[in-house]
Amino acid sequence: MTDDRPEQPSESSVTDAAPADAQTLWHGRFADGPSDALLAFSVSLDFDRRLAADDLDGSRAHVAMLAEVGLINGDERAAIVDALATVEEEIATGEFVFVPTDEDIHTAVERRVAEIAGPAGAKLHTGRSRNDQITTDLRLFIRREGRAQIRRLLDLQAVLVQRAQEAGDAYLPGYTHLQRAQPVLLAHHLLAHFWALSRDVSRWWDALERLDVSPLGAGALAGSSLPLDPDLTAKALGFQFRFANSLDAVGDRDYVAECLFVLALSQVHLSRIGEEITLWASDEFGFVHLADAFSTGSSMMPQKKNPDIAELARGKAGRLIGNLTGFLATLKGLPLAYNRDLQEDKEPLFDAMDQHARTLDALTGLLATIEFDVERMQAAADGAAVAATDLAEHLVVEGVPFRDAHAIVGKLVRQSIERGIPLSELVETEPTLGRDALPLLEPGAAVRRRTTPGGGGPGPVAVQLVAAQAKLADERARLVD
């Protein structure tokens, strides 16, 4: 992920032996400590340590609020803030030592703060539950990493616009049902992917707006009897709103499901690009040639040059769809408010974020370096049959009802195939068409005739390119704000 924060410590940072006085956050209620089996099954530290920076940010805001409302004094606040800074440094340098009783990143941070700050550190969790803490951390994480996903999408869109500009008047067959249909400019085809990705960017902005709510202060589920100020922490963390209902605040994972949907649908769009590149790179199509740096070979067949990036982009769509559907199944039977099942939110989200980001990086490089075989494309688009619709529309202009025109041209195409006669000869001898219609069959004529707004011909594509450039500039400016 593109994140300026330091990487989280590796698995090797976890020690095998806990200090003799190591305790859980809930040890007071229990006479015996947790079993090894319970810890092995329930701990989430292996994956939620990724939220360390967000947990530290949330803790700083919480401590500042506690001091503001008089629940801790200035000296205690300073001691806790200094301890949090030390923890941040230890995590950044890899010196932080996790212990087996650190169930999650919250436990680990609080334990270490208490070790450093002493009695003052024990006040860090005042008025706070891990229930509101984790959903705050997760919202902070998505708010940051969602923007990183947008940035990567815009980078891929920029490559599509650049390659569309470079394509000029090159054209290829457009396809329906994977059958040659009507010719379109290569630029038009590339920009079709641009607009699909643009909707993904828009969906990200919508999702980020809806998750811009601070849950901190909701506590375990019902708020607190202490004089907490959730508006203060919301403002400190840069959230636009604070929660309206404490039960909903800790039980809600709509925002995770929505982000998983955005990622899954965006990956489906990337899968479609991958599918086309895979087809186009085959000898049967021969429309593109892959750069060595963005393709692979065979361990057995020396001649092979494989579009692995395109295939993996296609394959990972199933993985992201699975992340979404699996998490929705987790949510469907949960009562209010928090349930431990919600621990299952992070792994599919982190995985989807990572796989989508890697796909975007790889496809951006592939498309930036790919070589289009324009001659092969145009030869495939210059078959007379792809101009059949233009012949029918020519008859429409002459006053022939479209259904009749469709039947006339369809019959000519069938006769051309069955009798092995060039379509141009049949058009020339067809009384309703004749020699006046022959220019419609010339190479490139059909694509030049696509003149309606949003169409695949030179005129509307030129307009579309300007619109795409403006859209890209607007989104980049929004990302900077």
C-alpha cells in the first residue's frame, strides 16, 4: 500500500515467552488465565498490528479529550503522550516486543504504555472500549488507504488516456458476443476502460464520505457515565461527524462491506482488461505485443511469452468477490451490538486492498509498455461484413424502413458467405444499393462514419479525450485537497 507511515514489525518481533506479570485486559473477572488454545484461536495481532499507527492516533486524540474534560491531569497527559511517542518509535524501528498475551494491537500498545508511563499509563483506556477503538482504527485506516487506491486508479487512467492520445486514428473491430461487430477507434476502446475506472473512483469517494464518522466515545455499546466529549475526539481525528447511536457505532461494519464491494467491482473491471489483453496477445488475435518486463516465459517451452499479469488480474477478481460475499455472510446473522465475529472484518479487507493495489500497479506498467499491432487490428476491422450496419443505414437514408434494410443486407452477407463471392460484388449488383454504396466498404470508412456523441469515430472520440483529461485533472485536484 502507498502509506508514508512506517511498516509494522515482522512476525519475528513476537516473543515466545510472556513476562511473569503479563495480564489480559480483562484478568480481574477471571481466576485463571486464558488457555493456550483460546489465545491461539482468538488473537488477531498477526493481522491487526497493521493498524498500529491508527491506534496510536486514536489514543492521542482520546488522551487529549480525557485531559480536556478533567479525567486526567496535565502531568498524566504528558506522561501518556510521551509513552505513545516511544511506542511509535519502537514500532517504527522494529524494537517493539510483542508478548503472547497481546491479543491485538490495542492490548499491545496499552500494555507498553503502562510499562513506560506507570500509573498514568493505566488511565489510557479510561472511558474507552476495544469495541469503539477498533472501529475507529479501521475507519482511519480505510480513509487513508482508500485514497491510496484512488491514486492508483488515477495512475492507470492516466496511462489509458496517454495511450488513447498516441493511438491517433488507429482502429480495430469492436466486438459483441466476441464476434466482430463494428469498427471503432483504438482510442475509443481504451477510453471505455477509463470511464469504467472513473465510476470506481466515484464509488470510493462515496464510500469514504459515508465512513467519515467517528465511533470513539461509544464505549462498549452504551456510551459512558464519565464526562466524555466524542465531538472533541472526532474533530481531533479529522472526522466530519461523530456517531449518533452508540449501539450502531460499535456494531456497524457497513463501511467495510461497502469498501469490499468497491474493491470487488473495480477488480472485475481490471479483470475485463486482463481478459482482453490475454486474448489480444494470442497468435489468433495478434493485436498486441507484451514488453519483456511485464510478461513471463515457460519453464518447459522456450518459445512462450505469457500474459501472466493479465491472467492474474482476471483470476484475482474471484478472490475479491469471495472476500465480499464471505464477509456479508458473517454479518447477516449478528445481533446488536459488538460480536467477536466482527474480528473477521480485517483479513478480507486487508487482502482485498493489497491485491487490488498490486493489480493496479502491474496493469499500469503493462499498459504503459504494451505495443499495439495497428496493422493487424485494422486488417481485422476492414472486412466488408463489418460495414453491414452502414449499408443498412444507407438504405434508411434512402427511405427504406430499417427492418427491410436489415433483411436486404443480411441476405447479401449470407449469399457472400455461401457462394464465396465478395460482398462488394453483390452490393454493386443489388438494385437498392449499387455502386453508390461501394465507398462504404472501403477500409476505414465505417469507423469514420461513427459521428454521434459518445461514438467510436474520430469526431466524438476527440471530444471524449478532452472530457477524460478534464475528469482526470479534477480527480487529481480532489485527491490533493
